[in-house]
Amino acid sequence: MRFSDNGRCGRSQVPVFRWKVFYRPLSGEIMKVVQIGCGAVGLVTARHLMKSEKIDELVLADISTDKAAGLVKELKAEKKTTVKKADASDRAGLKKLFKGADLVINGTIPRFNENVMRACLDAGTNYIDFAMGDEFDQFSLDDEFRDEGLGALISMGEDPGITDVMAMSASKKLDEVDKIFVRDGDNASVPGYKYVALFSPDTLIDETLCKPLIYRDGKWDRLEPFSGEEDYEFPAPIGKLKTYFCDHEEPALMPRYIKTNYCDFKIALDPDFVRFTKMLHELGLTSSKPVEIKGCKVAPRDVVTYFMPKPADLAGKVKGYGCVLVELHGKKAEKRKRIKMWTLMSHEDAYKLSGMHATGYLVGTPGAVAAIMWADGKIKEKGVFPPEKLDSEEFLARLQQYSITIGQSIEDL
């Protein structure tokens, strides 16, 4: 998503759904995949796809090809994988790139979602991405994808993505769901850096400065940025962290598939980062609107993010653990219950697995798993759909094949 100066931003926009419920099986397996975007997340996805026997041909495309080319060389995947230079803002170029592919994976930032999706329609290919954006309601293309017999799986990352699937799984263990809490916690540290973002710095600024969406009593509402400070206890070895309401996809999506009275999302943030970001915003330095300075036009935010390290460059330097968790309150056999499901991974372990930190691994792996499920005929949905539409048990079982384990606890309330 991107922050808009009118304050109406939010990757958790409330979309208008127009579902036409029917299923049409894929004809044959996915043979060719094109992936646009090869940053921290995309490199993880690409690594899995290069190793998968289900994918016969893979094209990796990015505005900068060095890292993708390096990965192909590392895995000795030249026979299977081609690297091409591409601009995600060039729809005509994307159509040409996507032609003949069975599936496109969009590993770019959300501002390019509309362009990539429309190029998929132009080329006649299925689609996966990792996050929603506020510039465009992706569900508005539902009819067009259905009419073409194509599927577009959106928000298939860590959170959103794994969180949505865990919530669906947990909800099946209850007779009634009253509340859903989604929490993202990380105790990462990077020697030599005070402020880092393990995913797009641009997206982090958006998420924290936008008015966060929550769902309560049958309707959606917006709160103030950085509100709802809460000390939340994450699974060991992370422990207690300060969390804040954050604008995210889950409160927009989960209540549409799980009957509940409440849903929110909070992320753990260092209090110093909160103060620093507030100051930047008050100074106008988080604006994406270009200003003219000494004859040169520049967006203040671009200057700020330029001086932050790129997430892919932090691989091998990050210490600590990352965790996403869902907590559901409800009833089972007339007894009040609390169910928690989570995944937890150390950044060091993720680096050994993929050459990337845990955030990149946990966001990038679900997209690859979904692509392989599609190739196996396990995803048959058409139109635009979120992770809630997947077979939750099938998906979570497949994640564990990639060292992403799912923890669970059930307690009486």
C-alpha cells in the first residue's frame, strides 16, 4: 500500500465483494511461472520454485537483475530459469513478458498490483501476490478474472497470508467465534543499525501511519495511528513486546469468512521507532508527494527510505526471532475457549535455509507453496480470492515441509 496525503490510505480497505460461487478445475499442471519482483521476498519464492519439480520453466524479472541472476547461478538452474529485466509500471511490456505463462507471481510492492493484474488479464494467466494496496480495489477485477477462467490469489504472504489460513483453521475448532486478535512480533536486531525494516520500508511507513482498520459489532472502523499500546506475550523465546494497532489486511478479510464480533491487528514496534516516525510525519518527511528543492523534485519519503538499508541486504546480519500469531476467543460445547496458533522462526535459521532473514522467508514461502498447490490442482478457485478460500489444513501441512512449523494452544477462559 501507499500513504496518501488525504488520510484515506490503507491496505486494509474494505472491498466490495461480488462473489459468483462456482469451481472450475485447472486443465493440466502449471508448467511455466513468471515472477516479477526479486527483492527479499521474491528471492525466497524463486529459490523454492527453482527447486520444485512441478515448475518446468521459470522466468525471474526485475528492474535490477543482479540478485536474481546470482541466485540462478548459485542453484545452477540455468536450464530451467531465465532472468529478464522488466518494469512493473510498463503494462504493455508485462503483457509481452507474461504471454504463454500459466501463473504470474507478483513480488513487487502493492502500488503495482493493478498494473500486474491487468497485464495478467491481457496475457491470459493466473496470478498470486503478497499484499493488498489502497490505490486499487483488487476485488473489482473479480468478474474479469472469472470471465477469463483465471484465478487471482491475493495477500498470500506471512501476514496477510499464513495468519488468515491459521485463523480459518482455528475457527473450525470452535462452535462460535467472538473475537480474533492478530499479532506480529519480532525481537530482531541488526548490528550497526538503529532503524531497519525487514520488509519494504515504504510499506512499513504506510502501515504504521495509516489509520488502522478494526472490525467490531458488525462494522468496520478506523482508529488513530500508534494507538492501542499493549504489552503482548509472544511465544518463547520472544516474550513480551509492545504492540500497536496497525493498518492491515486481516481485519478487512477475516470477518467476511469467519463469523465474529471483533477483529484487529497489532504489530510490535520499538517505542523509539514510534517516536521517530511520528516526528518524521510531523515534519512532512513521510509524504510521497514530490517537492522542489533547489531546482530538483524529490519525494521526502524517497529520501528517508533511501537511507534505510534494503531488506535483501540485511540477509545474514539479522539476529533474533520473528512470529505471527492469531488468537481466537469463542465457545466449544458451551464452554469459553481461547485458541492460539502461531509460527515462529529465528532469522539465523531462515538464513541457513534460504540466504534470507525470517521475515523474507515467511513472506516468500507461502506464495511458492500456493503456486505448487495450483500446479497440483489443489487450487481451483476462479476470480479474485484471498487465502481464506484455500484448504487450510492442506496449506498448513505443506508449509511444514518448508520448516515452517505451526504451534497451537487451547485454553479455557
